Amino acid sequence: MSNENTAPVASDLKGMKLAELQALASSRGLKGTSRMRKSQLIELLSSPEAPAPRARRAAPSSKTGKPVEKLVKDSEEPSEKTTAASAQASTEVTQTPRKSRRRVAVSEPIDPASVKPVIDIELPTPLAVQAPPEKNEAPVTALDSIELPEGEDAEERGRNRRDRNNRRRGRDRNRNDRNERNDRNNRRNRNREERQDREEVVREDDQLAPIAGILDIKDNHAFVRTSGYLPGPNDVFVTLGNVRRWGLRAGDAVTGAVRQPREGERQRQKYNALVRVDSVNGMTIEEAQARREFGKLTPVYPSEQLRMETSAKAFTPRVIDLVAPVGKGQRGLIVSPPKAGKTMVIQQIAKAIELNNPEVHLMVVLVDERPEEVTDMRSIVKGEVIASTFDRPASDHTLVAELAIERAKRLVELGQDVVVLLDSLTRLSRAYNLAAPASGRILSGGVDASALYPPKKFFGAARNLKEGGSLTIIASALVETGSKMDEVIFEEFKGTGNMELRLSRQLADRRIFPAIDVNASGTRREEMLFTPEELRIMWKLRRVLGTLDQQSGLELILEKLKETQSNAEFLMLVQKTTPSAD
């Protein structure tokens, strides 16, 4: 058992693989061999001090189930057979599947008492009595490639773990930065709102200057326009807190006071702040807070006519009274091609309203118009003329129109009758199309879908209110301009009005004025504006005009108007000369 058996065993161990040597060492009860190299394992196993392998049960074969006693009986054979079997087992191990080797590695050891007589015999590796490999399993050809993780793999895993931790800390740091940034923004907005809501402190020695103007409220600020409806250098700043505190609304006529800066004092803000409100639309602050709201009032059809007839020679207002009467709260369209006399018609309507209805508050809004027409309109009309000429940016056009209609709403809330003449609705829509942010939805002609809502809101404000007060809007719309955009705008507004006055380019070219197409013009629910007798005569006249062409019909009316001094005489003449339908 001494040196003669040690040499063959050492040579056999050199022919075994690393995994087999580790399995053999574990079967002998050696510990700490999982990280040893092959040479270290061979030296440990071949040393005389190495303990003998423990006897293990043989794994049951797939065909025969031999008992464990076969292992003890075979161990009593001579050492020559043992050596030969060990050599043969070493060659078979290389072809043994991984699954079989793993099964031997986990087999249970036999009780040491049962192998006591042969404890000194050096047994071959337990792999020699392993069952033959199964047929369906593929042999392991790259056993050397299976290695235990060494220091480099552990270092790489540690590096990956550190990278993951660093990324996680970076995400947490970014999240904390975002939270801190949001908190700073919230505090900044809160401080800004607190500064806006903070009431201006007026001392006893402060000098106050009176101001007056129209209030214009935006998203986060408000101004009192002291020089008209457009922004100016002397406008007064109003905080939103004061707007809510005093119950102010856009379009209010506000009178109050601002604090004048002392000598040598540097003004912190560009505009003076409003420190006191004396009146709102001629009312006190308490009365202004208790007033009704325009959007909550009940709209009804116009029932009271605005008479346009002024003199016998003014044929334009007389024809309008006959073919397209205008009532308080009317929403009318003057549909006109270029050079058909729409500006003259608007001027005639404005003069007629001032003469016949002085109680009505008249506002003429000129958007994108020529400067000379603005001057001409101001010389003719005594009411408010709010204008933004074509040389100004589109944002000014929209600002003027919005503030003008808000001013009209505030007057209607007080129970007044307001008439707004707009020239023109088409140009206002074009201005909104330029000034409004793009929504990405473009209609034919290059009109943005969202650009038509503000002018619709403007035009839709016209109504007769059941609770009292009315807002009448008569706007002009351009057609036959050769522009696809103008056609789209007119089609959008064509069905929104309840009165339409259509002008004809053919009549204007023949110098027949007013160039009104009497058959295409009319008013919805005109029976509420005419008396029953007037309505019956007008239907007679309509039947006669329906049989005539455009030019003949207008010439017939103008001829009869020249023969009479008023529309009442004209209707009496029509009743006498027109045969009855019966």
C-alpha cells in the first residue's frame, strides 16, 4: 500500500479533469478544494496523508438495480484489478455525460461501519462504478470551457454593480433637482401672486393724481387704457387682486387715482398702479359688484324697430326700412363686393341711428381700414369711432375689437341699447388668422380652424335681452374678391345673422345707388317689426318684385320713392296701385 500504489494513482490523477478531481476530493472529505488549481489538487490527493475515499452507494443503473453490497464485494479484489479498473474508469469518465457526473457527486455516503474491514484499501474513484450514459443525452465536448468564476469576473461584477448604483444615484439626484426647481417656481409664482394681490399702501403725505379709462384685463395682468382702446404710455396698471376685490370686468369705464412719485424717487415699475377706484361705469363699487352678468341674460328676437328713414331724399335708409328692417338686438350682415358702396351704407346707417334714436349708444369699429376713411367717419359720426388702420399690426386689430365688444357688453348690463357697426368682419377674421397661434388644422384658403372662433364670438354677442337692454351689431362681409379665404369666412358667417343686406356690383357699375339687391335682402321674423297692415302691403310689394330682375326691381322702388315724401306714403301708393292677390 505504500509507494508502489502511490505512483500509479498519481499518474491516474493527472489524466483526470479538474471537475473530476474536485469530485474525488469532496468524496474523500477534503474541504476548501473548490478554488484550488489542478496541480494543487493532484498533489493533495496523491499525498500519503490524504484520507481514503468514503464508500458510496452505487447509483442504480437504468437496466439493473444492483444493491450497495456489490461495492464492498468488488473492493476485496486484488489491487491489480483495482488499478486496471481505475485506468479504465479514467478513460470512461471523459465520455460520461455531465448529468451522470452530477448525479454521482450528490450521492449519499455509506455508513463507515459497513466498510470497516476494507478501510485501508485505496478504492478507485466512485466514477468507475457509474451507470452507463443514457442514449438520448449528448456528450459534453467542451468541458474545459466550464470554469469557476475567478477574480476578473468578480471584479467586473463589482464594477457593474457600482455603475448601477451610480446611475441610480444620478436618477435620484435629477429627480431631486426637478423637485427643487418646481418648488422654486411655485414659490416664485406664489410670491408674484402675493405681490399682485398686495394692496398698494397710500400714506397721508402721498399726492394722488386722478385717472380715467377703459379697463382691459389679460391673463395675468390688467390695465386702464387712458388714451383710448389701444395701449399707450400713460396706462395704469391694476393688479388682479384689486380686480377681484373691486368686482371689475373688462370694458368697465373706471375712474380712480394713482400715487405720484415723490421728488427724487425712482419708480420701480414702468406703469403707475391704481390705488383707488372712485366709480365704475358711473356707479359705486358696491353697485358694480351687484350688477347682472351679460352671459346669463336671456336672448330673444328683436321686437322694436330702429327707424332709418330721415328725409325724403335719403333713399338708402328708406330702402333699408322697407326690404331689410333693423330691430334692437339685430345681428345683421351687409354682404358686399368691392366698390359697391358698403362704406357709404354704413355711414348712412350711423347718421340715421343718431338722428332717430338718440338714446342708443353708437359705436363704430373700423378694423384694417384706410386712415382717410377713419377721419371721414369721425367727422360724420358723433358717437364712438374705434379704429385700427391697416398700417398697424394684426394684434392691434384684435385688441381693439375685443375691448370694444366688452365695453358694449358692460353698457348692455346696465340696461342700455347699444349699436355696433363693424367694418369689416372679413378683415377682422383675417387679423385673427394672422395673430392667433396655429392649431395645425387649416381650412381651404389658408384659414386656421381656431382663428374663426373669436370673430364668431364678437358677432354672436348681438342679442335682444328679455331682462332689458340690447346689443345690435351690423357688420360688413366682403364677397367676390377673388380670394378663397374671403369665401370661406363668408360661408362661416352666412347662417349666423338674422338680417342680411346684399349689395350688387352690377348695379354699382351702372351707377344705380343704393346698389341694394332687394330680392336677396331680408330680415328673419320681420313680422315682429312691422305692423300687420305694413306687413300685408310689403308682401304685396315682394310678390311684384319677385317677377322682376335685379335692376328693374330697384328702379321701380326708387321711382316710387321719388314720388313720395315718406315710407308711409309709399306704402299707401303701393296698396292702391298693386292688384290684390285675391
